[in-house]
Amino acid sequence: MSFTLNVNGTDFEVDVEPETPLLWVIRDSVGLTGTKYGCGIAKCGACTVHVDGQPVKSCNVTAASVAGREVTTIEGLSPDNSHPVQVAWKEHTVPQCGYCQSGQIMSAAALLARTPQPSDQEIDAAMADNLCRCGTYLAIRKAIHSASQA
Ligand code: FES
Ligand code: FES
């Protein structure tokens, strides 16, 4: 199946099986590898991207289903890593191994877009589906509060 996928403001013509998950099209067809595979069953959040500004687990939607919509990956969040969440992540040294972090950042950015001053409870609820085996949860919460002040 051939269709046009808009990723980070650029249109890409892709030709994949209709059921191919968005995650694999982003990584293998478009060539952006910042979005990670963790579980493949919508349980870890490592593959989180934005579709029309909303956080979506890209392992759990087909690429064909988001044709014509705006997909944003970690590479497209800002041109120079200057998004307030990225700045706060560095300020608080959030990443450990780093594997989960692009998904964490994308979920955090979506949270702040809809709730600019989130409470701890709102942060925990919004980030509940983003797992981190390194246990960076407290640093993530601090960084989100920090980004909310930017
Ligand atoms: S890889 Fe998509 S939620 Fe885990
Ligand atoms: S930083 Fe290692 S899994 Fe989250």
C-alpha cells in the first residue's frame, strides 16, 4: 500500500503493508531512529510520538491510519533541542541508559501543551504509561515542573 506520511513537517511517500505499525515506518522507511521499540504491545511508551499533537504509541497504530495527519517524532520536537522539556531534561540530568527517554519527552511535551502547569498527580497520570527500567521517575517529575516554568 502506497501513501503519504507527514513526519516532522515533511511528506514521505511510503509503500508498506497496510497493517505495518507506524513505529517501523518511522524507523525503517523514514529513517528516524530516535523513536524506540520496547514492548510492541502499547505497554511501555518507548515508541511515543505525537499525531496531531496528541501522544500516540506508534507500535500500536498502523502508519496507514495516520496518513494525512501530522506526525512528530523526538527529532522534530525542536530544531536545536531547545524545547523546554529537552532543556529541563538536561538541567535535571534525567536520562540514565536513555532508552525510554524519547518516549518520556514526547509524553511530557504533550502533557505541557494541554496542561501548562500540571500538578504531581496530573504528571503521574499523564506519564503512567511510560515505563523506565532505570527508575528516573522522580527526575522526570522534577524536570516537567521545571519545564512548566519556562
Ligand atoms: S513499544 Fe510501543 S508501547 Fe512499548
Ligand atoms: S533511562 Fe533507562 S529505561 Fe529509562
